[in-house]
Amino acid sequence: MRLRLAVHAGIILVFLAVWTMSPAVARQARPAAPAPRPPAELLRLSLAAETPGLADPFKGITTNGQVEPALFAIKSTGVSTAPVRQAAESFLAALSPEQRRKTLFDVKDDEWRKWMNQSFYVRQGVSFDELSTAQRDAAFGLLRASLSARGLTLTRNIMRLNHTLGELNDNNFEEYGEWLYHITVMGTPSATEPWGWQFDGHHAVINYFVLGDQVVMTPYFAGSEPVVARAGKFKGTSIMEAEQSAALSMINGLNPAQRAKAVLKVSKTGNEILTEAWRDNVVLDYAGVPVADLSQAQRQQLLALVELYVGNMDDGHARVKMDEVARHLDRTYFAWIGATTPGSVFYYRIHSPVVLIEFDHQRPANLRHLNDPALPNAEHVHAIVRTPNGNDYGKDLLRLHYQQHPH
């Protein structure tokens, strides 16, 4: 008995010593992070992903390889895009000639498709890291005009958590950091001609296409590793709690028959997300429980879950998109992989002819030295929003525009 008490006392003393040690000692106690990769290796990895990713011309995500026609049309939304255009003009005016040269692309350029949610990708455009304070303010002015308050907060918190990731990688701020995000502008900001902009960096990607007063804000990517900063410069910062709790409430509110259709697999041992970077042309059939099988209350619950994603764009255009989603609600499906208890890891998908949303708990990627690399965990999340049937990047609207107004 005395020996057992002595062992327990020793364990407690060790725990207290670790818990109260200084941050410097705590950092030394962690397993060493991988060394920063040289620029040549980052470029090699980038080209290895980009080259096959752009090998096929853009078609769009479909259920059977064929784009469903007549889903999108050029029409007035009644929601002005003037604030976005003016903010883009102010941002471009704040740049030096050299910065502006590398930021501007043709509206038809493949730069739209050159984005990646991973850290190593060598991006085009001007980075926040090279901007002055005034130029950063102008860049955030563009985001502020284009996003809702919630969407801007989410983007900023992802940027902050990327700094936290750098701290957890032995202060590797060459690959991770708050300001390692780039902006490009496609076309000339205009009230009548097509144009848009892209925000691209680790775990945060926004594609924002504008034609008149219409907006398409997909592909849109949000995520982080970690999802909570438990220490460091941005301690307390967290993301995407509502998107997880609302989804758990949705799946657990289904009756047994609905749940049997919704749950594709009860075991989640890997990454499940299907439509991230370089996956513009995925063929993905509908799966899960049809929303047509849901009660009115459950339908409203699903729409509220969709709005958590769509509502990251400016409020007026988010309402326009939600109206479009609602019109296709009877052709929408909700699918789930994984457990359904609080704290579990899972994947879910909402899929209709006009919207595709995926959320996934991922295996460790940049914190493999701290977490089991073989198992997904709740500290690494990925989410993507797509517009299926050829209208990611506003491509179908652009096609229709050129049909009506040959250039």
C-alpha cells in the first residue's frame, strides 16, 4: 500500500511540475517539429499538385459527368455590388505599380483555379506579409465589403490560428503565419462587366465573382489546425463551433428511418472530404437522406445549417443564395460519416443541384509531431462550399455573359 501511495504521489508531483513549468520549458518538452522546407521543395510540391489539377479544362462538379442545364441565369438581384467594386478599386489604388502588376489577371485566367488549402502552395498575387499597414487596411476593406461580419471574423480567426500553428511548429513562420495570405483580382472592377477577386492561403480560400449585381462566392474553403488556440499570441481564438454543434443536432434529430439513410458509414478512420483544391470536376452522386423525406421543422433546421456557410458572404447576396437553395430543397440530400455523439469525429455533406457543402474532421497534417497521424481528430477541420453544375467561379454566368455580349 505504501509503495502504491508513493507511486501515485510521484505521478502527481511530475504532473504538477509539467503543468506549472515555464512556457519555454513546455516548448522544449514537446516533440520537435519538422524543419522548415526550403523554397525549392515548396515549389516542387506546388507544381506536383497544380499540374495534374489543371490538366483538364473546367467543367464543374456533377452527379453523373453531365452538367445539368438552365440552373443559373443572368438577372438582377436587387443587391448592389457597388461597395465591393469601390473597395476593390481602393485596394488596387493603394498598391505600388509592381504589386498591382502581379495582382491583376484576366477574368478568364486559370488563376481562378490556382488555389490550395495546404500551406506549402506557392501562390500568386500580393501577400498581406508584404503590405504596409495602410495597404492591409485597404485589403481588409475589400473583405469587409464582400463578406458578412461573421464571415470576416471567421477569416481573420483562421489567419490568427495559422500563426498559432507556426508557434506549435517551433515558431516556423516561414510556412505558417497570420499574414501568409494572397489576393488576386481577375478582370477590372466594373458595374457591368464580369470581374472578381480571390483570397488564398492556408485553410482560407475565397473566390468572389461579380457580374452586375450578381455574386458567386465559391469555391469557398474554411478550416484550421488547430481549431482552438490554447496558448500563445492568439490564445482563446476558435472557429467553426456552430457548424459542428448544429450538424450534430441535425443528425441526432432524425428518426431511425431517416438516420439509416443519412449515415453512410459509422466508422471514420480517415479523411473523407472530396471536393477540395484541384477537384473542380468531381463526379459525385447524391447520397444520404433526401430532404423531401424530412418534416418541415427538419427542413428549416437544415436550411439553418446551410446558412452558417452561405451567410459568410455579404448579407444581401447571402439572402439571394439562400433563396436559390430553398428553391431546390426537395432535391437536396444530407449525408453523414462517423459517430454522432458530442466530441466525436465526423464528416457531413449537404448536396443539391445548386450547392455542395462538405465538413470533415481530418487527420493531423501540420501537427503530426503532436497528434497520432493515423487518426482524424477534432483539432483539424476542413470545410468547402461549391456551386455544382458549372457555376463555381461564376463560370456559367461568365459563359452566358459572353453568349449575350461577344468580346
